[in-house]
Amino acid sequence: MSGIVNVGIAGLGRLGKRHAENLAQRIPGAKLVAACSPAAEEREWATKALGVPATYADTAGLLA
């Protein structure tokens, strides 16, 4: 089976950033399309550094 799996990540702290980088750059077939963090600077990092198109301040927004 082939194809792309869209992934959202909750949490962009120290380990969350590492997981987000792996999902965005190193996992074949995964596309990081959303992320959430209560910290505005972490959401900004995800957008600028990883090109994540949608970021949210809480998990409710991410899951909606």
C-alpha cells in the first residue's frame, strides 16, 4: 500500500519538536499538516521551520 498519511501533533516542547521534525522530514509517507501548542513561539516555529500549514493553541482546535 502506498500513499500519504496526514498527521497532526499535540505538543511542541523539547521532545515534541523532535517528533515534529521527524514526521515532517524523515518519515516516508507522513505529512505533518497540523500542530498545537499553547506557546505562540512554538507554533510560529512549526510554521516557519517545518512549513506546517495549520497550528492551534489547544487540542480542541487541532481535533476539530
